[in-house]
Amino acid sequence: MKSIHLWHPKKVYLFLILGGFFIANALLAEFIGVKIFSLEATLGLDPVNWTLFGIKNLSFNLTAGVLLWPVVFIMTDIINEYFGKSGVKAFSYFAAILITFAFAMVFLSISLKPADFWPGSQVENGVQDMQNAFNAIFGQGLWIIVGSLTAFLIGQFVDVFVFHQVKKATGEKYIWARTTGSTLVSQFLDSFVVLFIAFYLGAGWDMKLVISICIINYLYKFSAAVVLTPVIYWVHAAIERYLGPELAERMKTEAHQDKAIIAETT
């Protein structure tokens, strides 16, 4: 008898929740990434002032986007676990399209002529020109946008590949190995690619400076990925309880075989 494909409600809800959270985090990371913050000052510590490749006074001055990118890559692994490569690729392409659309709308809004009162409307709060402030915050350079999107897609696909290679070798054991391991590899590539495109190609920075900043950024992302490992186990446990053992096991098997994302064969 020919198989019939049905829409399983729990599968659909989980797909939408994970995907929505994934895309929301990716979009937010792009827009808050314009802010550079000092990790040491935030934690009340002195700057590390390291020297790498002859570049002096390197500290953990990071984009605010690093708060969310580790979460994005963890969500990638969770989606990978239950919906396979197809699920991750679908959301990655969709997120890239939405990020591109969002930036297009931002640049369109920048070109709009401000109302006469608006540029000076926040002078009493220390903002001398709201139009210039808006342009400076949201008007990221083209090279940064291209670098960020390219790094995002490369990081996602590398994460998927490493995840499945580790799972093939270890089976269902060692969740931390396939999730944290794939995140550590993909985060390194993500860090280097975005800096290389945005600042080496786009701004003409010295390669030693780019690599030095990449290492500093990666040290933070490495630490964040390790610290967040228990969160992965918590999310897994919550999903298993929600789906039930039978459906969860079937979804993981189908995901590993990269079968239909939402359809359930009966």
C-alpha cells in the first residue's frame, strides 16, 4: 500500500517555534551588531591588552551581535537534530532572504526626507541630529552586509556537515560532541569570513589585524558555546517531553536520513 503523508500537529508547531526563534535571532543579531562593546568593562574587568602577530592592545571589543550568534548556531543544531539538513537549509535561506529584505527597507527608509521637526527632536537627550544618528546606526556598509550574509550561510552549512559527520560516528550518544563541536567549527569560519570580507576586502585592513581580531572574537564565541552546552541538553529534554519518545525517535531517524521536513509517513 502506498504511504500517505500527514501533517503532525506537534511536528508543525515545533518546526514553526524553532524556525521563528532562529530567524528572529538572526535578524536581531544583524541589527544590534552595529554596536561595539567592551566585554571587560561590562564585566568590571581591566582590558586584557594582548599582543598578537605584532598587533598591540587587543581587547575583547566585540559587536553586540555576538550575544545572539551562539544562540543562532545552537538553534541550528536543534533544528538539525529533529528536521535534518533540509530544515536547516530552508531556514538559513529564508533568514538570508529576510535579512536582505530588511536591509533594503532600512536603506529605503534612510533615503526618506525627514520631517522638519524630527532631526532636532532629541537635542535635550543629547542627540543633536536624529537623521544622522539613524543613518549611522542602521546604515551599515555594503561590505559588512555582504560579509555577514556570506559568513552566516557558510557557517550554517559547515555546522550541518560537521553535525552529521559526528552523529554518524557516535550515533545518539554524546549530544555535546555533535552540537558544541559543530558550533565551534562553524563559529570559527563565521568569524573569519565576515572580518575578511568586511574589513580586509572592504576596508583594506592588514591581514594580521584581521586574524588577530578574529582570534579575539573566536575566543569569546568558543567560551559561549561551551558555557551554553547545558542549555542544549535542557532544550533537548523539553522537546523530548513535548513530542513523546516515539515521535521524537522517529523524527530524529528521519532527520538523520534527511527525509521530509514536516510530513509524517504512516
